[in-house]
Amino acid sequence: MHTLRLILGDQLNHKHSWFQKVDNNVTYIIAEMKQETDYVKHHIQKIVAFFCAMRNFSRELTQKGHRVIYLKINDPKNPQDLTKVIQYGIDRANATKFEYLLPDEYRLDLQLNNTCKSIKLQTEVFDTEHFYTSRYEVKNFFANKKSLIMESFYRMMRKKHHIMVNSGQPEGGKWNFDQSNRKKWNGEPEIPHERGFRKDVSSIFDDIEQVDINYFGEIDPTNFNWPTSRSDSLSVLNYFVQNFLVHFGDFQDAMHTDQHFLFHSRLSFAMNSKMISPKEVIDKVLDYYYNHTDAIHISQVEGFIRQILGWREYMRGIYWKEMPNYANLNKLENSNKLPDFFWTADTKMNCLRHSIKQSLNEAYAHHIQRLMITGNYALLTMTDPDEVDAWYLGIYIDAIEWVEITNTRGMSQFADGGIVGTKPYVSSANYINKMSNYCKGCHYSHTKKLGENACPFNALYWNFLDEKRNHFENNNRMAMMMNLLNKKNKRELEDLKTRAREIIEHPERF
């Protein structure tokens, strides 16, 4: 019996049990496919990063003695469709059995299920051996609970995996140091340069150009700066714990015009492609912390671990609990078009210009830029969540649907009506000024609500609360905002709404 095993582009797990022994009766197939480049318009750096990581993975498997069929994007034999790729591999390897790893996207899970029914071979599916949780662990955890609060899940995970707990109690006396993780960065402490690679990916870029893929964003193929191998990924992890961890927690929500990465790890692509695992990351962070407790406060470490052990695993679990219906939720009934400047950064609003330009140049923005700048603006302008989803899924190098849609349609756009977050994350210019230097030198004044140079976020904020009154009247966490809204002078509120309508209808003017 000869077995064909499929490896998807986000299943590059070197530590998987599949690869620990060479078996001449097993052939692996890996394919770059237009099916995956074209289902949404992607940033060119995202496409290049995945193809580069896939090619590196294939090369390393081959060097270890594994049999690998690899189809490049411009290979004339490449059928460019997953089902046809599998059939091609079966025919070429003369396989009598087909095996694959559980995909992390619903659409691929459905396609593979249907493919297995059509190929009439014995099939078997395996876990990716990457996450802390199984696919439906979050669903089962919340089965008899009234709400889906991440904090309760996070505490369970800390206890279950014995991470920063002693006799069931949290180290440092608190489960969550979030209140300590909200400092603005004003130039101090000094931020080390990120761990860069500056590699030449011209050959991959040329292959992409040959097949006419519709992408966007910027790239310098001779100077590519993302980890695309396991050794790269481990290098970034080591560099992070030695140079950035000490201040990560304090400044994880900060934003600055001169700093794209601040103290963030830049590990998300490496993790989401599975080149490294969340357990490897957390073990490395904890090992370094316990050997440097005199230099690193627990709040820095907890703030980082919460994002991985808590939020990342939780979001994946919510995805599998709620799909496929989740992808169509639009509880706030938003329907406006995403402004054209999301594709050009051509706007006078400094925070949006910087965040979008950085995203176009780097295929990256950190979570607060995504949530409280671009996401905040999209929600305040009542943009159709389908358009917001497509933009976020396409532009960010780490965006795979299981993590993108729950963060975007859920936390950012509140389109799920409160499954992920108990209230919408909206703010006026005050928050942006508090957490960044974006308001300095901006065309608009963050302190003004009305007038030609008043920050658009201020009018949009009050207009949004007024337009969505009915959605929030029974939301206790919105009570303070709604009380302030109710105290607004009626004439002032109408003026704010008039300005907000102008911003929404003519975003190109702002």
C-alpha cells in the first residue's frame, strides 16, 4: 500500500509525528495554488512568504529522505485546484490511500471532506499537533455556560497546562495584568532593531508574476524581511525574548509614527504557518523569564502569554464553534463601502494614513492599530463587515480565516452581536491620542468635535452611538456611553451627525 499525504501551506510543522520517520511507502504533496491566491485579493508579501516557507519546508523534507511532490505556482502540470492536485498526486504516486491533516479553515475542511467522498480511496485524517486545544475544546468548555468570556477559558488553560500557577493560584497574585499593559511610548525605553533577514526572494516573485495573480501592497524582492523557515522562526523567537520581552507588556497597546513593530515579536506568521508551535514559544518565554526574574516583571510575560494561550486558542475555538454561520453575521446591519483610501493610504487623518501605509508596505500592523485605528474607523462609518473581512484577510501576512474573521467580524466590528466581545471597541480621538503620537502634526485637531479641522473620529463616534441606540440599550457595558449620549445637547448632536454623514458619504475629502 502506498499513501499520499497532503500538506497545506499553513501546516509546515517540522515536529509533527508524520515526519519523524522516513517511509518509502509515503509520498507527500505540497502545492502552490491559484485557488488559494485568488479566493481573496492578497498582499504580495503574504503570497511570497507562504510560497517561500512551503519551498523551504519541502526542501528540508527531501533532504531528510522523504518523498515529496512539489508543484510551484507556475508549473505547467499544476492544476491550481486542491481537489485536482490531490488526484494528480494519487495518480503520480500510484497511491492506494490518502491522508491529510485537519485544515484550519472551514472552506478547506468542507472541500477536503467532499474530495474524500469523490476519490474512492481509503482516507484518514490526523491532527496538526500544533495547538494547545483540540478543534472543539472551546465549544465543549462553554457548553453549559451563559457567556463566552475569554478570561474564564484563559484561567482554565493556565491551570490545565501548569503555566504560571502555584497550587491553582496565579503567580504574581493576579491572573491578568492587562491594566499594566497600556502605556504610551514616547521614545523611551529604546527599542532594539527588529530581527531582520534581508533575503532575496526574486525567483519566487518572478514565478508569481508569470501566472498573473491579482495582488496588492509593496515588496522589495531583494530585501525580504520575514521568517520563512524553522531556523528563521527560532531566531526571531530567541531575539524577541532576549531583547523585547522585558518591555512587551507595558507597550503592547502603544502606537508611534516612527516605530512599526515597537516591542512586538513578529512571530505571528511563523506560528500561523506552524513553523513553530505556541508551546515552543511559551516555553521559551517562561524559561527566559524564570532565569531573569530580577530584570523582567511578570506583567510583561503574562501580557504576552495571554495573547497566545488565551486569545489565540480562544479565537480558534470560537471559529470552529460558530462556523459556517459566523461568516455571515451582521448584527449591526452595517452596509457602507470600505473607503478607497484603505488601498492607498491617501487620507489626511494621520492615524489612518500611518496605519494603512504601514500595512501596505509591511503586510503588518499590530493588534491595536488593527482594532482601534482601521477597525474603529470601519465600524464608526458602519462599513459592511464583508468588505472589512476581505481587507483584513488579504492585507496581513498572518491572516488566516480562523484567526482573522473572529478578530475582525467579532471583536473589531461587533458584527457577531457580542459572541467574542461584550461591547463594541469604538472610541473618539481621545483614545488615539492617549495611546499614540498620531494626533501630533495631524491635519485635524483631536480636541475639536466640530469645524473643518475637527478630528473625524469625534463626530463619527457620537453619530455611531446615536444610530445604533436600539442595539445597545440593554447592554450594561454600554450604559455609561449611552448616558453621555443622552446628555448631549440636541443641536450639538445634530451638528455632529451632519458632519458624520459627510465623512461617511465623501471619505475621499478627509
